[in-house]
Amino acid sequence: MNAIAAQEIKRRGIAAVDSLVAQGPVRIVKSNRPKYVIMTDADYETMLGDLAEARLTASEADVKAGRVCRGSAAQLIRDIHKGA
């Protein structure tokens, strides 16, 4: 992953990351520490889609393994109040 100092962006503007972000996500370093990541909107949408798919896969695995409880919202609230 490419990196750039926040000061460089402050000095040059967003143009400072244009060529870097074309190669992939860019880590922004502030006070010698990674602080932010800039990526294209397409990369961001792909990441969100991948995350949603991973969550669904994990949920399906939980159902298959029996790690779920079925019931109503009212029952869940009662269980929470009882400390179950």
C-alpha cells in the first residue's frame, strides 16, 4: 500500500494522491502514524460488498452449526432483562 504524509496533501492538495490512488489504496500518515486511508469509490464499493458477503457466509455457518437462538424480539428483551 502506498503512503503519503498529511503535510504533503496539505501542501499540494488532493492532486498529491491522484497518481497513487490509481495504483490502490493510499495510507495517509499524520504525526508519523497511519491515520487515514484513501481509495477509489469503486474499491470502496467492492470492499463493502466483500464484507457483506463475508458476514452472510459467517451467519450461514452459525445457522448450520446450531449457534443461533430463535425467538421473538419480546423474548430477547425479556432474556436481556433477566441477564440470560
